[in-house]
Amino acid sequence: MSERFTGHLFGIRHHGPGCARSLLHALEALQPDCLLVEGPPEGEAMLALLDDAALQPPVALLVYDPDDPQQAIFYPFAEFSPEWNALRFARSRRIPTRFIDLPVAHKLALARAIADDPSNDDPLDPSPEVVDGVTDTRQSADLADDPLDWLGRAAGYSDGEAWWNHLVEERADGLDLFAAIGEAMSALRADAPCRQRADRQRREQLREAYMRKCLRQAEKEGYTRIAVVCGAWHVPALTAMPSAKADHALLKGLPKGKVTATWVPWSYHHLSFASGYGAGVTSPGWYAHLWQCPPERRAIGWLARAAQLLRNEGLDCSSAHLIEGVRLAETLASLREIPQPGLDELGEALRSVVCMGDEAPMRLIEQQLSIGDRLGQTPESAPAVPLQRDLQHWQKSLRLPPETVQKLLDLDLRQATDLDRSHLLHRLSLLGIAWGKHQRQGRNAKGSFHELWQLQWDPALAIEVINASRWGNTVAEAACAKVVDRAGTSAALPELAELMQQVLFADLQPAIPAVTRALENLAAVVSDVGQLLTTIPPLANVSRYGNVRQTDVGMVDHLLDCLLPRAAIGLAGACSAVDDEAASALREAISATHQALRLLARPALREPWWAALHGVARFGSGHGLLCGLAARLLLDEQQADIEQTGRRMSQALSTANDPALAAAWLEGFLDRSGLVLLHDQPLWAMVDHWLSSLTEAHFVRILPLLRRSFAAFSPPERRQLGERAQHLVRSTPTASPVDWHIARAEKAIPLLRQLLGLPAPEGEEKR
Amino acid sequence: MITQTLRQHAEQQFADELEQLEKSDTRQRPTHWALSPWAVATYLMGGTLANGFEVSAKYIGNRRLIETAIATLATDRGLLLFGVPGTAKSWVSEHLAAAISGDSTLLVQGTAGTSEEQLRYGWNYAELLAKGPSPAALVASPIMRAMTTGKIARVEELTRIPADVQDTLITLLSEKTLPIPELGIETQALRGFNIIATANNRDKGINELSSALKRRFNTVVLPVPSSEDDEVAIVSKRVNELGRALQLPGEPPALKEVRRVVRIFRELRNGQTEDGKTRLKVSSATLSTAEAISVLNSGLALAGHFGDGVLRAADIAASLTGAIVKDPIQDAIVWSEYQETVIKERSDWKDLYRACKEQP
């Protein structure tokens, strides 16, 4: 016993400007007395805010679970969305309006049931933030077999998007449009094999059953001109109605949760596919242009806007360019046998005529024009966002009430609560919510487990919270999203390394892979070895000692594995042709990296590094300071023997060399460490041997250099060196072994082993 | 068909394809065009005609680019094909001219020594001295001949031509006339006349186009092949053809080696591994498809003359280094980083890694 729905069905494509225009015409003609829109029934209370001028699209209707804000669904609206226009139309004429989609309360409960079901092991679904609330004609997750693509391909287009654009969105108005869309969809639904997963399919059935239920309800209430605005895909299901009983049976006993609704600002970027929004459109900016611009001025208007943009960026674009651009776009359109140039044709014309085939300006146009950077606004009277609730929840459970007086907080990271507090504060500062200020711990702090924060809550921070809410619904999630975004846009290695550290501080595990990847990618293309080198020591520190926060540092090890070989390969090149200033900066970096490597104790990393140092140590290949330093480091590591090093030294300090160069070499070789020279017997012997082998003339020449190098040592060191030199002739001092009391000494070893956490008694190398 | 000529013009080699296209082409043709724009696109991209005739693909790549190029020629703007060496610019230009005008021979090769006479007209001096200036003493350039017949003229390597000579083209392109002040006449171009210029954007020592000239051209950049499979197909096809033409001994290379060379080239060119997981430094060498072809060819020659006739890693390692390391400092770093971070990690590339390490 099937019935037919007597109202008017308007199958639309979400965010389709052509649909919106036709829909407005149709509504004007129909003058409905009741409007039903595919949307969350819980959001109906929010419709009152449509009157508020401060509600500026793009905005999204957010429906979420107040106890678990991650469980949320966004229903975005842009000024060109058919639903938005229908809602405004009804609001301005005081026509009763209802949302008829399956209530989010059910949807979330269903999603949770599926997620909890152990037999369902698909990790993709249902991720909490998937914004597919507005089921679109493109069945969001199954893009590979989008039914529109079939229609498009049948009509000879490359994909469904292009087909739909040309046929619906970019066309002049046509009132028969909705009948045609309904027909096309009926044909599709009849023939398209259903490849969706069973649970998704069931959800679709539930949604359509609920919509039908609402339709019947409206009919029962006696409305005579009902207008229904829903995704085109659903039209056939609403045209032929099965019995009310069947729908009731289907909808009976659905699980239900608690939800709250509010408006949140949205952006064109979030509307686009690029942001991962399932029902998104490729180019919201182009759609906005289609909406605002009359069809006959479309191509010219678009090119003019592009020209404006290019000129602002300092790129040449004359009116003649535009004329040629329009002509080429139109010729292209006729070659492709379409009535008007679309976004593709205009893009190709711009690239060819204005951009000289260059991709970079085109990317600018795509970002700023095709997608656009418009951000919506919501009135202050809109209810609080979930992020704010989540923050309040944390403030309560961590007993950190927001206070406007300044207060110093000393956290002991060994305590679980304090650790959580630290994580929260670090996450907030990553989000730009400046509640706490991290005081760099002074030397007087009693260890690395202390952290000092200066807390002060500013009421204006509420705005920051709302701003940050576009990143996510909980503090952790939002911080992750923001970090991932920053990692993607950052272009400097030190900045990323810093970010990495902050991420570890804030314990944002999910963000670590993204930051690591960004670091890795940047490290691969960066050619500034100095930058690479400065990135390594802090990472090595983290890798060796971890931190008191029990974070997983496996990713850091991996990073070091790829950073170090790169730095090693480029090192020799980086050390040549540098001036004194750059050389001394590099010297610090090389020493620090060398220290870091010794700390890491990973042989696989050492080999390339030593090879690189050998390359630098070859005299004449680089700055003297660095040559000397490399020679010295190799000697210390016993990678070069005394003989080789001696040869290097006499080569570097030969008479033929430029004195300044030789002096730099010596300075690098001695490495500001008078004490080592004093106590390292072989080193002393080597310098001594070299010095005494000089001829008088050579010695006189080299004396100023020596003075200069030794001047860097402190006076006591110099005095001791002098004293030692005085006695050297007689004594070959003094490495004579101390008279150990072996038995006594051994007694301390077990305790030492325990202190150092060493396992077996094989510690031969322990000093 | 066996002919004595070493290389045939496009319109000779594909004469029957052009003929079939012309027969089945019912769409509107611009004046003096042998085919409609749609048919020209089909000739270049390949396809099946209504009567079942199979047109071979001349260009493997993005159809939209070719459509833009053809649409440009249908307007009155010149077409500038731009791209790194070895991306089939001249090939496309020759086939476009052959399909549109049935004649790809109206060609000016740009060199540093190209003079204005070669772009405009010269004189037959014997005639000139004997009878004075007259149309009979005039030697028309290929461009002038294209103007008088409404055909497509080609200028190869436009950026190699000295800047002052380049500018001769400005009047030609904007006014579509060629004044001959010596005779007090001018030659006006017929409809259908246009110019296809090619230029490469990686060369050093080129003469940048002036912006006045740039403005008179629509630029289409021919990219390197977008997918690995496309490129492998192009390379192995050309290597086999060339190997036969050059009578190289040895078997044609296994697909595996072709794929490996293509992958190395693509990865170094794109600055990331094919799976998108690792970023890499980019070599200063152009690493075009044409160079991949020549690497394989010289490997083939090595294997044939000095090896056992089968192309192995060691045979390509030598020419790989030569192709990739163009700048002895920067590129050497790029190449050794690539060996250490990519080649070494791939378990089935061990032979290549060893072969590269053995290179001096």
C-alpha cells in the first residue's frame, strides 16, 4: 500500500549555486506554507539566529554531544548553499521551517554502536570528526564509485563534478531542473549497484525513513504547499512512499544520546574537498562567484578578479591580457563543445595567456580565488562551543580555576596531576590561548622535573577559545590539528625542531608523525648544513635521555637516522668558502653535533660522520678553523693516529701557508682547551715535537700565530703550560698508574653498577 | 614503406591518417585549415574514427594542453611551446603544423646566428644587381611564405635567437603584415597564418623574450610525463626504435631496467620518492625523458660491445652518473644522498647500489 507524497520535492546538490538560484525561483513561484529541509532537527532552535545580522556565512550548524564533544556533526552553509537560501527565504516570510534529517542524537548513538562493535574492524569509520552530516549526492566516502561519475562519463566528461557543473551549476536558470534531477537520480538509483558497506546502507535507510515520517507528519498537519529541500540522491526515496508502518518499524527503538546545537564560524577552505570534507565542493570561491555574478559577465568577472589578485602580488597583467584570456577561454569552450567557459577553461586561458605557462601564480589563484579564504561570523548570542566546554572540564578536574590575578605555578612533573596540568598548559599555548606563560627554568630549579608557569586568565581569551575551536572540539584534538597545520606551512628547520619539542612537552602523540614528516621533508631539501647541524643536538638529547614525561621518542631516533647522513654528506661542501664569522658559527654547530653523537652511542650514525670529518680535515678543502677542529675531533676519537694528525699539523702550519689560515687551523685544533693540552700526553708530545722541529726562521715567523692561539687560554692555564714546558725536558710525566688498592676499589663497583642501572658484570670499559 | 630518406616529415609519414581524418571530419574548419580543431586534437592524441580507422597517438600526455594549443592557433595569437629539453616540443609543433596546414616544412631554426633576413626576406643578389629591386629578386623566408599561403610557420628554439632579431616577430604577430620598404609594398598574411615557436626554459645563455613579444604569444608548457607508467611506455618505445635505427647489438632492455632508470629520473626531478614518502634534493640536470632514453641507449651499447649483450646495472651506472651530475659540487651531493637514502634502502636495487659505488 504505497502512497505518493503530495508536496514538492527539490533535489539539490549541497553548496550548488545553480541549484540555489533555481530553488529560489521555484520557491517564489510556489509560495509554500511549510518548508522542510534536510538538516538536524536538534538545530531548529538555532534558526531564530538567522535574523541576527551578525550571522554571516560561511557558518556551520554544529550538533554535538555535550559530554563528549568529539562526537559531533557539522552542517556547513555558504551564502550560495540552496539550503541556506531556502532557510532565509522561509525565515523572512515567517514560513514554518523544519529540519527532517535523522536526529543527530540517533546518528551519534548509531555511530558509537558501530564503533563499539568488535566485528567491525574498519579503522576509517566512524572517525569522530568526519563531517558528512549532509549526505550529498556524491555519497561521500565512496568517491571511487560516485554515481555522478557514471552519468558524467556517459555524457563524455572526465568526471561527475565537471558534468554537474556544466549542466546544473553554470547554466542559466531552468525551472524544470528539479524534475530532471529527480528523474536522473531515479534512473541512477535503479541501476547503480549498491557498493556501500552494510552499516552505511542501513543508516541511509533510516535517514530516508525518518524524512518520510516528517513528510507525513507535515501532510497530516494540513499544510498544502509543502516544499522539501533535500540532497538529490534522496528524491526518489521520498517520491514513492512505502507504508508508514514499515518506516515506523524501521525507526523503532533506535539508540539515542544527548546533544546540543550551536552555530560556529566556518571557512571556504573547510568547505572544499581539500579539507577532507566529504560533501565538499572543489572550489567554493568559484561557486561564490557563480552565485554573485550574472552569467553573461561570468568569464570576464572571474578573469578581472584574477588580474586584480595577480597585480596585488606584483605580477604583470594588463587589460589586453584579459581580452586575449576571454577569447582563448571561449575558443576552448567551443572546441570542447560546451556553451560557456567553465573554471577549467578559464584556468587554462589564464595559465597560457597571463602566467606564461607558469604554475606558481596559478596556485595562488587556486588558493585565493577558486577556494577562497572567507571566514564566517557568528553572533555572540550563539551558545558556547565544545572546545570551551572541554577546557572548563579540564580546569575543573585539574583544579586550575581561571583567575584574573597573576599567579605562579610550580609543577612537579613526577606527579600525575601536575604532569596533566603541564600538558594542558602546553597545549593551550600551542593553540595561542595565552593563559599560562612558561618560565624558562632557571639554573636554581631543582632538576628537570620542575616547571614554572605564570598563570593569568584574561576574559578576552574566550574569543581565542572560539577561534581555536575551528581546530577541534577538545583541547588535545585542536592542538594536534593546529600543530599539523603549522608543521605543513613552516619552512625553517629550527622552527620545526622547536615545534617538535613543544609537541613532546604537550604530549600530542597523534601530531608527532606529521611534525616528523615535515621535519624530514624539509631536511631533505634544505641545503644549509648549519641549520641541519643545529637541529641535531636537541633531538639527540631527547633521544638519549627521553624526558620526564614518558613520551615515546622512537620517532626522534628515526629522524636522527635521516638527518645525520644528510648533514654528513653536505658537511665538506659547507665548510669551504666560508668567512670567519660563518666558520665560527659552524664550529659551534660541529662541536655540538659531535658531542650529541658521542651521547647517542650509535655506531651506524658515527661512520658517516667520521667520514665527513675526514673530508673536512683534509687541509685546503675548507676554512682553517674547521679543518683544525675536524683534525682534532678525529684525533680525540682515535679515528686518526698521532702520525697522521702530526702530518696534518705540519702541513697546515708550513711556511708556505697564509699565516692567518695557519693560525685559524691551530685555533681550531686546540679548540680553546688549554687543559686538554696540559693533560693529554700524546697531544702535548705532538705539539711539542712539531714545535721543536721548526727551524729558527720558521719559528720566528710562526711565533705571532702561536701567541694568538694561546692568548685564548685563561692566564692560569697559560702559566701551567709554561711550567710544564719548562720541566718537560727531564720528566716524561706522569701517566704512571696510581697505586690502587684493588680489593677496596672493587667493593664500590656493585653499588656503582646499581646506581647507573647497569646489568651484567661485563662493564670493562667503565672508568 | 621503405624510403631512401633518413627521416620523413610528419605529413609524409602519417599521410594516410591525415587523409582518413580529413574524409571523416565534418566539423567546421577555420579558413585555410586542412582539418577542424577537433580533428587536429584527435590526430595528436590518437583515437578511433567513425569509420573504425585507428589514429595513432603522437603525444602521450594531457589532452587539455593540446586543446589549449590548438585553440590558441585558432585565435590570432602565436603559440609558444615551452618546457625543459626532451619534452616533445618540436615533435608537437611539427605534428600541429602537419595537421593544420598539411605542411611542417616552413621552419626557421633559431640559433645565435639567426638574422633578420631569415625571419623576413632576403635578396637574390645576382638578380638584384642585374635588374634592381623587384619582387623577382626577393627571397621569401619560410614565415613570409606561410603568410602568403595562410599556413603555420614554425620557429624552433626562439630564445636562442638574438633579442633584436626576435623583435622582428612583434610586427608580424600584431599587424600580421610584413612591410617591404625597398619595393614600397607589404605582404599581408592570409587567414590561417600563425606561428608556433618552441623554447626551452632550462638552457643557459639564452635571450629572454621581451615582454612585448611575450605578450603576443600564448604559452603552453609541455610537462614531463605525469605518471611513471606513461614515461616507461615512452622510454621503452623510443629505446627500441632507436636501438634498431642505430643498429646497436644486444637485446632490448628488460622492462625492469627501463622502469628503474625512469624511476630514478622521476624521483630526482620531482624531489620526492615515487611513493611520496621521502623528500629528496633536486638535481640541476634537466633529467628529461629524452635523457632517460639516451642513458638506456648508451647502457645498451656498453652491454652489447663490451658485455654479454644483456643490459645490467653496471652498464647503466656509468651513464646515470653522467646524466645526473651536471654540476660537480651540488649534483654530486644530490646523487650521493640519493644513493644512500633511496637506492641503498631498496632491497631489489642492491646490484645498482654496488654498481654506483664502483664508479670512480
